[in-house]
Amino acid sequence: MNISINNNNGTHEGGEMNKITIEKDSFTLDEKQLDHGSVTIGRAEDNDIHLDDPMLSSYHARITTFFKASHVEDLNSTNGTYLNGKQVMTHTLHSGDTILMGSHKVTFHSDNS
């Protein structure tokens, strides 16, 4: 399996931090801090998070962070994006939410209440 993440390690103003943990088959593959802006996830190598998974679309989903809030958006993927077991097109993320894309589980973590 191939995973590559374009990491930038900045922090939000005030020290608040949103991050995601990427897992496959109950193994943690990586963790990425979410700074202000967008992170794309998919099979294509030019995504911010490239996951070599035939169940993912080339450009599967995007997580956008603005101020303290992060949102997940499905990019019209073939197999869908599932938040806590329900298929979504766009949704605000809360700490502990799990996003299922193909055979990968992405867990959202936030220091914000």
C-alpha cells in the first residue's frame, strides 16, 4: 500500500488544533494537522493526502478548515464518503467523527469544545 501526505506543521492562532488520523485495517498510517485552508484526499498523486486504494476516486473528498471549524465535502466520488456511518456530501466535523472512504478510516480530532 502507498500513502503520501504533504505535511505542513503550522498551528492555528491561539494554539487550537484540528487534526486527522488515517487508518487502514485498524493500523494507524499517519496523522495530519489541519491548518486553515483545504486538504484533498484521493487516489491521484497530486492530492494533499494520496491513498493508493482502488475504492477511492482520483479526487475523493476535501476537508476545509476555517477559523476553528472543519468541514468534509465529497467531491462527487464514485463510492461515496461516509461520516459516522451515513453517506454525506458535506458536513461540519466534530471531535471523534469518523470518515470512511474506501478501505480507509479517517478520524477527526479537535481541541475545540
